[in-house]
Amino acid sequence: MQERKILTTPLSDEVIRELKAGEMAYISGVVYTARDAAHKKMYDLLDGGKPMPFDFTGAAVYYAGPCPAKPGKPIGSIGPTTSGRMDLYAPKLMDQGLKVMIGKGLRNKEVIDSIVKHGGIYFAAIGGAAALMGKSVESAEVIAFDDLGTEAVRRLVVKELPVIVAIDSRGNNMYDEGRKKYQI
């Protein structure tokens, strides 16, 4: 049986390069949530020459908007949202140092090219298992754009958040492999 691949954020370039499309991994450490509204605000901050709400170096951004927390819990269910909604913003954020993204679904060619150019990585989170994903969260706090509600940027501390390498730093794409395998 293969040993569990546990990754700790921030992820180094060396760790990112070692990962291959299709591999299962578990992320521990700090992960930031940001969906499309937060991405637009970060994009606008960049256009205005203003700083980002967190340091992108080795940081992981999870495309998710959590449900409210139940009593005694740090967060509610927190499943991934469709990553394509961030494709308009991702290349510019990657130009500023963002390398690690977590979401679900396909990415466009420009994002894949940016992943390769910057040595980044895109992880697929398990869609339809938001409650399971929420169990990996040990703490959560809003750090930017509180006015966005569930789409605010949150700093999560996670333990073994389950993900799959969807697109590795060389551009290998598990979605493409699946299409070939199943002749889709």
C-alpha cells in the first residue's frame, strides 16, 4: 500500500515539482479561501498597485465558500466551487507569485500555460463531499473582504485536506488523461 502523501503549506517549488497529475495528496497548514468575487477584488487591488491580503509565496488558494459553522466547530461544510470561474483572474495572480490552487473542474489553456510558466499546481478537491472537507478545518478566520460574506477571503488551518493533483507543474492534466482513457 502506498504511503499517504502529506503536504505542508507553504509549498516549496521543489515539492510542487515532485507532484504528478493523478496523485492523491493531503494538505496540512494554512489554506486561503477565495472565490470569484474575492478574485476580482484582488485583481483590482493589483491594478491599483495595492498589496494582496496575504503573501502568495507557497500559499494555497481554495476556491470555496463555506457554510456557517455549527456550534463548537470552526466552519461548516466547505466544498470546492467551479474553478473556471477564476480563470479570468488566475494568470495575473500567478504573475504575482500565486502557484497553488484548489478547486474542481477544468481550467482554460491560459491558466494551464501560466501553471507551466510559473511552476504552479492545480489540485482538485472532492466535489460533493463538502462536509468531509469541512472536517479537515481546524480553525477559520476572515482576513479580507468581509463584505463578501461567504466569498470573503478566509485563512483556514487544515489538517490533511484530501486533494488530487489535477494539473501538475509540467502541464500534465488528469482531466485530459481521463478523456483519452474513456474516449470522451
